Amino acid sequence: MVDSLTLTIVAGASVAAGTYPLVITAAAIGADGQQAPLAVVVTVADTQVPSINFVVTGGHTCALTLAGAAYCWGFNGGGQLGNNDSSVVDPTPVAVVGGLAFQILSVSKINQATCGVAVDGDAYCWGDNDQGQLGDGTRTRRLIPTRVSSGVKFKSVALGNGHACALAVTGTAYCWGFSPNGGFGDGTIGERLTPQESALGLTFESIVAGGDFTCGLTPEGDAFCWGLGFSGQLGDGTATSSLSPRKVSGGLAFKTLAAADKTVCGLTVTGGAFCWGDNSFGTIGDGTSPTDGGAGRRVTPAAVTGGLTFLSLSAGHSTVCGVTDDGSGYCWGYNASGGVGDGTDTNRSSPTRIIGDLTFQRVSAGVGMTCGVTVANAVYCWGDNNNGDLGDGTTTSRFTPAAVRWK
């Protein structure tokens, strides 16, 4: 006869951990009832959901915790997740090896690489390095963060396709990797295996990189772009490339820039959004696209339609997203995989609200998919998920936001 036993269960969110007394009474017909005391031990699962304050996505996705710890997920063919592994797909977040605390991360939209700036100002990169885009003086693939070969202290970094640029704490731009169209901004093309000073004579507050072009924002709010320009992404009124910086036309004062593959968007000091460059999928956001008779490109900044006031902008490969002052997320452009988050696969040429009642701090557009950080520091993703880039533990694409699943 068993006098007592202990039953261990895993608690739901509504049950606190602890030991709970339980008495079971059993009786047979015609017999006195028998009581058996039980001690129910409720435990909390080991999984800890970190508080995230930054997410960035391209061909894969990475996030930073409030303490600066980096996690990545999705496609990992080049080791760009930084977990000392090159498994092709990891559909849930994995910790980046090394224990570094980062202040910013950047991922390539096409190539398989990740870069970040640690809190001490040193830059680190990892992943594919066939074009020298990791900046460590080699073309060797790295599966863990590897320090960029430079004695410069940086405050931000931006990965393009084959090149990368970073901004020193002094405001000077440095670039490395491979650029056949002038993405370095120093009057040359070719390969740089380590950072070289770029865009000589200019001082920047921020820097962004797209498909073999780069843009920088000065302290005065002037935008300059250089490199590949055939789609009008330099914003200077032409559709030509430039080996040196050209000032973006229009006389607008910007506070942030965001670079897609062939499109650039800027946020003015009053919160207005303007875009220029390729408009193949309505990526400019001015309400037109080539499929409805609109222009295929804009060579100077065009106002994003809708009259919305944005706090931030992000540009993926061909999709742009922004967060308004009430925390609502809006996206436009390429949507065949659901990256706009409106529940459809229809491309959008004007800002379209992300479905749901989530309130966002920031939203980051990638390649056919998008992720956002809510005011509760939780991460949700939507769109193309063939490589697990949504981080929900599956490879099922989503047309509306799905919560990232932490191991």
C-alpha cells in the first residue's frame, strides 16, 4: 500500500513554482473512504525568454538583449549565426559565441555575413568571407566573431553585399571588402581586406550600405551616397554610378537613413519619409509601381504617401518598414512572401499597416521577411520562412506576425 507519493509537473504561466499539498479521497461502495496525501511540486521550465531591444534581418536574423548579448537564427550556410557551427538552417535563436556585449549589429541582405560593434568600440564580423567582407585581412570563413583588423574605435557598422563600411567615433567612414562600382567612396574600385578610410573630407553621424553602394548622413542632416547608381539610388538626379560621394538632391534635412538593395529611404527631422532609387515593387512608397504605370525608379527623393509621421525606418532587400509615433508598424514594397505583414502576398506601393494589436519599438525588414521588437521587448517575425528566418521553430512562412520561440 502506498501512503503518499510525489508528482512533479511543469507549471503553466498562471501557476507559481512551489510545493502544493493535495489530498485524494477514494471510497468503495459499502466501505469507509480512504485519504492519501500528495505533495505536488510545481517547477518552472528552464527556458528563459530574454528581453530584446534590437533586431536586424537580411538573409538571416539577429537580435540583441538589453545587456548586449547577441542571438541569431535562420540560414547558416556561411556560419553567419556565429555559434561555431555551419548547419544550414537553425529555426530558433542560438547564442553568438564569445560572450561579447554589442551595441549594434548588421547582417548582409545577400551574402552570408554578420558584423557588430562591441560596447568597447571594436568591430567584429563572422560568416562568409570570400570577398574580404569580414575585414580581418583574410578571405577565410569565420564561424565565430572575429575582430576586424583595425585600431579604430567604431560606433556603427553596415554590411552591403560584398562590402562593409563602419563609422568611427570621430565620424570618419572606413570601408572594406569588394566593390566593383565604388562603394568605398575613395575614388577606387576593387578589394580591401582591411578597413581603409573612405569618403575623404566628410564627417558622418550614421552610415548605411546597400547593393554595392553606401550612404552617409552628416551632422547637419545632409545625405551623401556613392557607388552603384543605375537605379537612381544615389539620389543626385542621375542614374549613374560614382566612385566618390554625391550629395542627395532636394535640400532635405534627414535624421536617419535606411538602405535596401537598390533603394534608399530617409527620415526627416519632422518624421516625414522620403525614398529614392528602384521602385520595381512599389518600394519607393509613393503610391505607384511599374505594374500600374508608375515609374520604375526615382532619381531624387520622393515623399512616401499617407502623411504618416515615423519614428524609425528600416529597408530590407525590396521592402521598407517604419514605426509611427503610436507604435504602429507599416510596411511597403515587395510582399510575395508576406513580408509586409498585412495577411496577403500582394506588393504594396504605399504604407500598409501590419496586422494585429502589437505595439512596436522598431521593425526591421529583411529579404522577403520582417521582424519587430515590441514595447514589451518581445520579438515577432513574419514573411518568408524557408530557412527558419522567422525563428518560430518551423520553416513555415507566415503572413502575419508570429512570436520567436526561444529554446
